[in-house]
Amino acid sequence: MNAPAIVIRAARTSDAARVAALAEQLGYHAEPNVVADRLSRLLARRDQQFLVADEGGRAVGWIHMVIAEYVEADAFVVIGGLVVDREYRKQGIGRRLLAHAEEWAAANGCSFVRLSSSMTRTEAHAFYERAGYTNLKTQYSFAKSVGTAGPGALRAFVPDVT
């Protein structure tokens, strides 16, 4: 019997545990209940889209897209995150998720899709280049805690890629 087909669909808060587990594969830790809260907020926003690659009711990949607009550039889409379960990689799922991002960007009047990838993710870099993306620059990434979370909370932005 054939495996269920992969369907790209809008995420639901009920996907939170799988979204968190997939983020963990990238080295980012987030509790499923916290992810559910965040998903419920961002799914309601028109300037963001969060899709999952679904196989038989189970998320095996996801992509988060955000429309950004800077004073020096026309509106563009930023890929906030993209991951495909390591057991499902190299099957075209990531390309399908990127294609949805590109279509959503165009439908929203955006001419570009941008993303960032940690220097250590060389396989991801090759994937993005094969998908037609150009490495524009290498840069530093700065952040500062301004709330009650404290400087230790900045760790959430740094993947554990040991």
C-alpha cells in the first residue's frame, strides 16, 4: 500500500507538538503549549502565514512566512523558519514549501523572498542555492533583551547544532 500523499495546508494550533518537535530538529527548543499560544496569535495575522506539510494528519515539515517592509526596500517576504523532518528530506517537500512561500509573496505584491541560515547548515545552503536562492551576504546577528525575560532568553535565537 502506498504511503499517504503529502498535502501542504495551513497550520492549526493542534499541530503545535509536531511543530515544536520539528523545531527541535533544527536545534531550537520550545514547549508545545508555548508553540500553540504563538501559533494561535500568528495564524490570525494577515501579514504572516504558517504552513505545514501533512502526511496522513501528521506534520512532517513547516514553513513560516512574514511580510516585511523597510524604508529602503519594497515589501518582501521573510522565511522565518523552514524545516522538513529528517526522515522525509530529499523528497521535494522543502521545495514545495518554498514554492508556496514564493506564490504567497507574489500574491501579496512582494517581489522577493529572503531567508537567513546559520553558517553551519551547509546542506541547507546547497538546498537553497539549488532552489534558485542567492547568498547575498554574511553578517553578524545582534539582539538585546529589553523585557523581563533577561539576557538568558536570547538563547532562544541560537540553535543548538552540536
